[in-house]
Amino acid sequence: MARHGRIYKDNLEKAKPYGIFLETLRFIEDFNSKAANQSYKVGLNQFSDLTTEECVPRYTGFRATSRSSKSSAATTFKYSMTQVPDSLNWVEKGVVGSIKDQGECAYEYIAQNHGMTYESNYPYIGVQGTCNERAASIAVARLKGYENIPVSEDLLLQAVARQPQYSGGVFNGPCGENINHAVAIAGYGKTPDGVDYWLLKNSWGETWGEKGYMRILRNSGVQGGLCGLVTQATLPVAY
């Protein structure tokens, strides 16, 4: 409890989340006992004593935008590449920021600010406060907006190659396509036993997943990508 900042005034207040925690623990033990048939494992984390109804509004918030028929139906992509590497990890290349446990964020702010500054210039502290507009305005990565990527895993792979209860392994479902959370794709690759994956950077802190990252099945054969990953993909556009 202390690890995740849980404080209860008495045992009565503690009873409900503790009951949810025990149910989650039973699910984890049952799921992992069948791990030989799974490509990933699940484990305890900061969400283990929360119901879905409590967790979703608190830790998600992405609102999928309706795309025009022109962008959704597009089959070409102006940033297309004829060749991409078999695997790519922008984290290892040192161009991905550290994992944060953060709230909501949006491209719109970055566009309005004409880009982002170095973290060393304006360190992230993770508390509610007043924006230091002077520090934030020193934009070193100058971005004017973003561009939708057509619904295609091949084109998404080309875009990634251009720029920079799960606890580990390659997640392969089950999940739906109701997108309510945004992540950054930091790379892609293949496991030693030949499973293609996307490397996702999450914003729930380093205690979640693989030190804040997640691998999810690539080339799943599911239209729109597993969990609808491809349906709302965007690419930052620089000045």
C-alpha cells in the first residue's frame, strides 16, 4: 500500500479496495499459471485495487477524433520509405524521454507552443502548478502540428522508422477497439521466437509493465491493428 501511496483512515475504508486487490491477485495467479500458453504475463501494480470504473476515467482520457473520409481512406503516405530496418528501438538510440507518471497531454498544446523545450531546461515534476511559460517557450524541437497516418500497419512502421495488468512479454489480447488512452510508439522488433511487436512508451510510471514500456503484437492480422492501434496513429510535423 505504501509503495503506491494508499492511505486509509480505518479498516472499513480499506475493506473494498482490499477485496478488489484479492480478486486481482487471484486473476494474476490463475493467468500466469497458464503462462506457457501466453506470450505475456500480468502482475500487481498501482491499479490492482481499482475497479475498471474507477481506473478508466482516472488514468485514461484520450478522445478518438473522427477522421475525414479522405484521411481514413488514404493509401499513400508522403513520408513513405522504400526500405525500413527489421527492428528499431529509439529508446536505445537515446532520443526518447524518460518514463513519466503523468496526467493528460495533447499535441494541440505543443503546436500552440511551436514545439517543446529540453527537459533539462524545464524539468517534469509531476504536480499540479502554474506553467513556467518563459521556460516552456524555449522550443528546441519545433513542431507545428501532426498528420494522421492512414490505417495501415505497414505505413505506421514506416512512420516509426522515421522518428523516434500487463507486466511483461508481447501482449496479444484480448482487447477491443474503443480507444481511450494514448501512448507513444518508440520502436518495433521481433522476439527470438519470431513474434513481431510494437514497443510502446506509456505514461503510468516505471513500475508498470516493462519499466514503463509495453510490447504489443504487430502484424496481428486484425484490421486496424491489435486494440485498434493503427486507427488513430499520428505523426508529429516539424517546421
